Amino acid sequence: MDKNNAFEGALSINDMVFEYVTFMHSSSLISYEGKKRTVLGDIYLDQQANQLAIIITEPELYMKLTNEKYQSERVLLHQD
């Protein structure tokens, strides 16, 4: 994918809203709060961007989603 296929916008996961995120296929899912940059995990999209999978690697978000401490295991969020 080229830069024209990058996503920039808001993302909500459960009740958490990330006002500005950016990603493209097979890249990091990055959230920005002002100048603060946080890598939330990895994201993968199909060619038409109809399906996506997010692998959460950010420890605080992992804890919020699973109620477990992050131990380099990953939570896969899948949307069809």
C-alpha cells in the first residue's frame, strides 16, 4: 500500500476513543494525543479494507481490554 491508502482519523475500541490514529496495512497502529505518540499494536487490513485485525501490544490498553497484565502475549481484535 502506498501513503494514499493510509488511514487517519478517530478509532473506538469498546468504550475507549482514540481521537487521532494513523495506520496502513501491516503497520503499527499509532495514537496521538497532542504531541504524545503511543503505539497501540499492529494492524492488518485486506486489500479492500473491508476486514481488519489488530494485535494489541500496548500494556495499558491490553490491561483495560483483558483485565490481565501484559506479558508479550497479544489480544487479537477482529472485525468483519
